[in-house]
Amino acid sequence: MKQFLLIIFIVILATSIILMWPACKKKADSTDIDSITADINEIEITKTKVVAENKIAFVSDRDGNYEIYIMNIDGSEQRRLTDNPAYDSEPCFSLDGTKIVFGSNRDGDIYDYRVEEIYIMNADGSEQTRLTYSTEEDFRYINYLPSFSHNGSKIAFTSHRSGYAIYTMNIDGSDQKELIGIYSNDSSYCLSPDWSKIAITRSGELGEEDIGILVFTIDTYRDGSERASLTKKQAIGWSPCFSLDGTKIAFSSDRDGNWDIFIMNIDGTGQANLTNNPDTDDESPCFSP
């Protein structure tokens, strides 16, 4: 009798295992799939680039020296991207919002602005990489005011290496060539995203002590057509930067007692202060996508 009951128990146990196996296997397979999916998602997240949208990058000395900051286009949520004892300046976004080029003297004498070079970093401030290299013989020929081309494959920048001119290079710093000469009484500039226009600051334009911002097409600027400026109402300011659609210009101005970031239409109308920071100087703005 005991042997018969043992046989019955073994049969029932074996039957139960057979019946439960598909469900257990399905659960195991599902768990494995979920695990694999999670791993893939983690890999994709790791590969995702930080994209800055509707932002303005600018320079400020609010934390003791000039660093690069970012804020919303209305001036809110201001935060720092670089942290270096040197002079970091002139940031400019790539048109996809993933990269920023900027000038810095971090690899030279940090108290000498003449050793400034061009660098590139991600939009969150990571992976800061040097692109230009001046030799000891031409250290005084600084490289500065970088900006991206509309397709992101080129960077324009100013250099004194062979007179005062705008040069272009690939985004890795190779193939550096002269694009257009700059007049001696013009200083900071910005090319429009399609490189068809140029915004410049000109000394004495609005008076002996003032620096005015003017906008030209590249062709009229190159041939010296002084009266061909597109700017109807000039702005007292510095470091102009075009918006990505070419309709706005951000710039620096000390008209309110210290340097702040302003914005205006391309014809000079609608000028407004964005940073309103009376205790520090905010300069060198640039739009993100």
C-alpha cells in the first residue's frame, strides 16, 4: 500500500512540474528580455548628447574671474559651465546645440590676454578641447571670437597672424584659411548662421567714446560700402551675436552702469536688458538653437 501511494505521489509531482514548466520558462524569458532592454536603454542614454535649446551662453566675472555661463533666453536659470582660473570668453553654440566653441588663455599666461586660443566643449561644459596653437614666435597673434558655420563643419575665428582677419578651420582645428579682412576701426564681430551677414562693433560710430554695432552683408562689408549697413537704429555695445534664425542680435553693453546682456532686432529696434546684474559684468552672449 505504501509503495502504491509513493507511486501516486511521484506521478502527481511529475505532472505538476510538466504543467508549470511553460509558465516558468515564459517568466524567465520575459525577465531576460526586460533585462536586455534595460541594458540597451542604459547604453542609449549613455550615448545621448546634451542639447541646449532656447539658451544664451555668456561670460561673467560674478564668481571671481571670467567664466562661461548659460541661461534661458528670458534671462532665467543662470548657471556656470567652465571653472578655470584663466580668462574664458566668447562662447558660441553649434547650430544643433550640442557644442560650444570659446576663447581662453588657460594654456598660457592667464594674466596675458594675448595668448588666447580657440577651444571646443560639449553644451554641458564637458570635454573641453584646444583647437588652435600659437607658437612662441607668434604668441601675440591671438585667436579669438569663434563661431560655427550653418552646417557645423567649420569654425570661423579672428586672428592677428597675418593682419587683422577672419579665418576658418575644420571643427578639429585643421585646414585654417583666411576668409575676409577686418577694418582697423572694427573690433568684435559675429557672422550670421549662413555666413551671409556680419555684425561688427565700430569705434566712434555713435560718438568719439562710443562703440556702435552695425550689420552688413558680407559682400558690402568686403568692398567697403560704408553706407550699406542693415542696422537702422544703432546700438551702443560690444560682442554682437546673431540668433539662429538671423532676426535677433544679442550683445553686451555698459549703458546702465555695468556690462549686461542685451537683445535687439536685426534692425536695432526692441533693445532690452536680459541680465540686469548691477554687481558684476556679463558679456559675450551667444544663442543656442
